[in-house]
Amino acid sequence: MAYFDAASAAPLHPVARQALQASLDEGWADPARLYREGRRARLLLDAAREAAAEAVGCRPDELTFTSSGTRAVHSGIEGALAGRRRVGRHLIVSAVEHSSVLHSAEVHEAAGGSVTTVPVDRAGTVSPSSYAAALRPDTALACLQSANHEVGTEQPVREVAEACRAAGVPLLVDAAQSLPWGRVEGDWSLLTASAHKWGGPSGVGLLVVRKGVRFAPQGPVDERESGRAAGFENIPAVVAAAASLRAVRAEAAAEAARLRELTERIRVRVPELVPDVEVVGDAVHRLPGIVTFSCLYVDGETLLHELDRAGFSVSSGSSCTSSTLTPSHVLKAMGVLSEGNVRVSLPPGTPSEDVDRFLSVLPDAVADVREKLGAPTASAPPSPSPSDSDELVVDSLGKLCPIPVIELAKVIGDVPVGGTVRVLSDDEAARLDIPAWCEMRGQDYVGEEPADHGFAYVVRRVS
Amino acid sequence: MAYFDAASAAPLHPVARQALQASLDEGWADPARLYREGRRARLLLDAAREAAAEAVGCRPDELTFTSSGTRAVHSGIEGALAGRRRVGRHLIVSAVEHSSVLHSAEVHEAAGGSVTTVPVDRAGTVSPSSYAAALRPDTALACLQSANHEVGTEQPVREVAEACRAAGVPLLVDAAQSLPWGRVEGDWSLLTASAHKWGGPSGVGLLVVRKGVRFAPQGPVDERESGRAAGFENIPAVVAAAASLRAVRAEAAAEAARLRELTERIRVRVPELVPDVEVVGDAVHRLPGIVTFSCLYVDGETLLHELDRAGFSVSSGSSCTSSTLTPSHVLKAMGVLSEGNVRVSLPPGTPSEDVDRFLSVLPDAVADVREKLGAPTASAPPSPSPSDSDELVVDSLGKLCPIPVIELAKVIGDVPVGGTVRVLSDDEAARLDIPAWCEMRGQDYVGEEPADHGFAYVVRRVS
């Protein structure tokens, strides 16, 4: 049994558990009260704030504990936008931000604000110059994650922060994935994070607002957490969050090196072991514990079940594993294959043998799924009776990922070189996966055309 | 050592601690994931929701876990208001609601909505007929607490819910104080509560929205908790909250009878033991564990410190114990004395001897504070040299509660019967406490007049 989904939530760190249990006795009272139980709670809260601030690299009075990382993002963005309302209502985000950032941007846009989404390259990286080009005189706030949660790619926060600083625009950094590994470098203005990503308990987020940043909390507030996070403080959880952040930081350098070696092993070995795989995310500038790849002709949900049965818990950005039937917005923004997507995110302490065992079960798991789906094999002979026609139409309407791609692959040999296949599909994933298949197979993706139902995706056979 | 502030926060119930510790191992993963850790987390979350729904008396799919009771109130009010935006933008609250309700009302008003605040009588009770009279064709939402958090008075929720139902207006009941004791009766539409009030952990609130109630969540949302509470679910805390609610309910009837006897003892004995005390809140329709009284000529903060030193943790609605220098809005709405205010709220399990010990130390604690402040004693002889003047002016400008009242009491004997004393004061508490003193002392409160600084409070000597 191996849990390889630390980027979703890390199991509770032993230090967090210890701190939580100890502070359940001392930290349950209202820290605003003057009696002894209240004073004890206040001392715990203050100490936790100092420890967390030290780990972030900010002043304690710049740091607010929120009820989750999501809440920190929502409050941080709306507070910063409101604080600079006079400057303008323009918001910049990258295309690969966490959904909490993008949801905030949607709400801002629905309320009449404007949003620029900065694209990323195929590795998932924002270019500092295109980010800088998005800055406008009416930009109220810019947001950039420190590292991506789905593919592990690190963003050029320092350079983007410099550009923002030069333009007088505050930069909010969502540091949820990177904070356990170290401080966020660069001259950022706001920062958010989430304790359960580093083995702290659920229910604790961090919102840091640097002194001097204009900030106007929105919605009903109370006197708690400097008016930035309403509601009774959850002190035992806050204490556990701060204690475990210190603990993971103490081991961060050594553990990062170790995990980086393990994820590098996966990066290198998976394409050797499994045919038709695309490893995604930056190979160098990446988080230590995350590695992501996509497998052609594979249904992500079935693969996850296979791996679960084999004892591995991973997640996927494939459309079939989400409730919305659309592929992950991160994979979409990168323009990479989304079918059969697997994110491996190793918790600190993952034994090397678990990774080796994963590499030993993965090829069969993928092969089983492909076989079930009737996917073409690499060694399949060319079609015995190629069609005379220069154009074939494949009707994949009503069929979900990865079927349209499989059907395309099965007939491409039926048209002569130079001929085209038109795949009719109403599956959102086809838009991403058919071009990605062309790229992997060296075929020519001509483009898409609206069809009676869905779209026609046109592919020209090159070889 | 006795903690008598359960209405702020109850110490963790042993069942909550047990459930929390057990579910830390099982409930840390993302319940939206398909692998085994996720499925286990989902099972725990579903079971907790069923248990909490059973205790509330609603369907599981009507109940959302939020990150605090405050958040439940904020989200509940803004969602219900937005859901009925087409009907109108009128909101009704009682004058003695929890601050989270009143803060929501302020935000609504600032955004252009209208708010009617229904007054209460001297016992802190809303009259169903005056509540019903506030209902208008454009009323989007009505809010009423089940019982008051500062004085324990129970509200006529059933009658008010009937009036609201007849008018087609949803009623939101803030049940934070009463839910541990039983379900809220009556045909309410929305309900909120807070786990740390019943010995659950901090960080868990409940928001119940009955099927058929129009509800439009505001702000950025995600797919969690039916889109009504964004952010990663805090499952161990939720499990502990549900388990402890069941546990306190199992003992509620017996414990309520026991605590009611103890608070009745305080209600009866305090006025016998301590001169110049007003016990506030309804004597009959009240929560089992709360009793509140105010002591003339006493500074609430000093009294709290004296009681803390004697081993009792209580809270106060006096102005001097708050950061705003205004008395509790509840005491203000009731029109009762606010100086020297003490709220005793007994946690379940409070031993009878603790209450007796409290009654034995209270008289000296109050007497010490009065002596330090130079308060007039009940047995003080009348002024040896009454003034010839029919009107005396007392300049209490810059002096805080309870000094203006003490200075008034010291000179009232200096004017002849029928003469007046004008107390100049810029302390917000004087507006409440000078009339309350007149009521207690049988003197005639004439009224207030604006003065150069602050106000002149005019009192006519009657006896």
C-alpha cells in the first residue's frame, strides 16, 4: 500500500499529531478572553503565529490563520482587489493556477472586473516577459503560484515579482505546494498556503499580507485575526500546523534531494517501460516530489482503479476522473495529452522500494486498460486493405476519452499518406488529445471545424 | 479552578477527543478521490453528516459542514438573501442576535439592502407579534436566534417561524446556544450552529438549508459541500463534532435539569448575597446553564480579574471588558444595567460545589471592587450638608464606567427631593447605566441632552 497523492493532502505528520493532542487541552478557550484559559489559548496562538511567520519569512502581524488554503486565496484576492479598487479592476492570473484562484477570478469578472490569463508553455511555465506584458495601469492585483500542483513545474516568481514591483502592482503568490520546501524567494506582496499540504491538519490556511499592501477585507468581519478571518480561532489545529511546518522544514533539504531522485527515476523509467507515454512538466525546475505523465489510449479512471487495486493511490487530470467531464485546466493550458493522466506526488518519507514496485506494476496496469479498450498496439500490422478514399470520417459522437483517439489511431493507416481523417467528437478531451496524439505520432493536425454535433477534428496522415 | 464560560467555548468533550484521534488516521485524505484513502474519508464524512442531520432533525443533504459557526451564519445569510433577491432586499434580525448575524446585516445594509431590527423586552425576549409586524412584501429573509448567548433567554422561534411561513419568508435560526440541548422546534427554513459550543472541536459549523429554500451561494465556490462551503473538508474535526453532539444529546435531559437547578441557585442567591445587583434575562424561558447579572458601582474588568484570581472564569458584557468601550449590544437592547456585568455559563458536568464556592467568593469580590472605586455603600448616611441648589452638575467627562454612576449616586442626596442632577459624560455606558440606576434606585430619569462634550444625563430626585 503506497499513498502517492501528497499534492492533494499529506497524511498527518507525527509532530502535527503530537502538537494537536497537546494543545487540545490548552487551546480550546477563546483567546480574546481575559481569564486563564483564554490567556493560555492566546499564548499558544501567538507562539504559532511567530513560528509560522518565521517559516514564511514575514512579520507575525503580517500573517493571518484562515480556515483553509482555499479560504486564504479567496480572502486574499478579494481583499487585495478591494484595497486597490481606485487603481482599477484588472486582475492577472496564470492559466495554471489552482482552481481557488481561478474561481476568485471568475467571481471578479462576473462582478464587472477584468481578468487577463497569462498562458504557459508546454512545460507549464509562465514566461516572465509575457507576464510583465500583461501588467496595465489599472492592474489591481497579479497572482502567480510558486509551483504547479498538477505537474510540479516551478514558476519564475522572483522575476515576475520584480516586474510587478516595478509596475507598483502587488503580487499574490499561492505557495500551497512549495512552502513545505522553503520560503518563497522574491519581493512578493501577498502569500497563501495550506497546512494539510505539509502534513498539518485540515482546516488551517495562511494568508500573509505584507505591511504597506493596501488590503480591504470583504464581507462580514469580526475582531479576530486582525479582521481578516472571521470566526473562532481553531488553535489546536493552528499550533499543529505551525509545529509541523517547522518539522518538515528541518528535513526539507535532505528529503527534497531524496524525493527528487525518486521522481527522476519515474521520469526516466516510465517512458522506457510503457509505450506511448508523455511525461509532462518541467524536467529541471520542478518540485521534488511530483511527477506526471499521460498514457495514450488509456482511460484515466480505469487506470486509477487498476493502480488502486495494486496498492497505489495516485490522482489524475484526465476528463473521465472529474465530475465535469473536462480535462484538467492545467493540462489544457499546457497543450499536452490528457488521457491516461497520472500524477504521482510522493509524501516525504516515501521508501525507494515503493517507487520501484510502482514501476513494476505500472506497465501491466496500462496494458490491461489498453487491452480492455481495444487500443491499437505499437506492433500492430498496417491495415491489410487500405481504403481508396483520401478522406475517412470517424463518428465518435457520444464516446468519451480515450475512445475518439483510439478510433483515430485504428483508421489512420486506412488512408494513404497525404489523406485525412475527420474525427467527429463531442467529448471535450478530444480537442486536447487529438492534437497531442498527432504530436506524439508525427502526424499533421490540420485543425477543428464545427460539425452538426460537436466538432470535426481533422488529421492528415504524414507517414 | 472552575471554568464558567461554556457559552464562549466548551472544553473538548471526551467523545470528541476520542473521535478526533481515531479519525486523524482515517480522515485526512481528500474525500473526492477514488482511491482507498479517499473512499475511507468519504465514508467518515457521510456518516458524520448523517449523525449531525439526525441530531438537527433534517435530511443529510440539507446539512453542510462549514469552517465555523460564524462562517455558517455569514454564508447562510448571504446565500438566502441572494436566493431571494427578486423578492426584495429586506432583512429582519432581532436586536440581540449574535454579532455574526449583525455583521452580516451591516454588510447587507452597506450594499444597499434594508434591515429591520426587532427590539426585545427587558428580559431579552422578542415578541412574536412585533416580529410578525416587521414582515414586508419585500422581506427576503428573517433571522432569529433560538436562545440568547449572553443572558440565556429563549426566543419564541416556533411562533415567529409560523408568522414567517405564513408570509412566505424563510426564517434562519442561529441555534448555536441551544442545539446541544435539543432540536429547534418549529418550521424554520435555515439553521446554523457551532461545534465548539457543545464540546466539539473548533473549526466546525453547521449550515442547514431546507429543501425548497431558495439559496444562492455567494463568492467563489468549489465542488465541496454541495458548493456551499469552499475548501478542503476537515473530516477529523467534523467526525468529532458529530460524535460529541450525539454524546451531549444523550445526556441532555438529565444534565439540563441539573444545570437549571444550579443556575436557579445563582439567580436566587446572588441578589441576597450582594447588594445592588440586577439579575438579567428571562427567569423561566432560558437555557439551562446560563445566568447573568450586573452589579452597580462595579468595573466589569476588575471584577473578572478578581474572580479569575479566585479561580473562576466568567465573561462580561460590560463596556470596560470590550475593545470597543461600548457595552454589549444585548444588554443595551434589553435596557438593563451593564456595569459590573457577569455571565456565568456552566459547562455540562459542573459540580454543585463549584457553584457554592462561587457564591461564597462573589460577595467579597464585588465588595473589594466597590471599595477600590470608592462606591457609595447602601448604609451610607445622607449627605450632612445638602446643597441649597435645585440642580447639581456632575462633570464625569473622560471618566469610564462605572465612575459616572458612582458620582451620580454620591451627590443625589445633595439635592432636595424634586431637584435634579445633570451628569456630563462621554462614556457610552452611561446612556444605559444611568437610567438603569434610576430604575434600581427608584429615582426619576428625565432624559439626555447633547452637551459641549458628550451628553448631559438628567436625573430627578424622587426619594
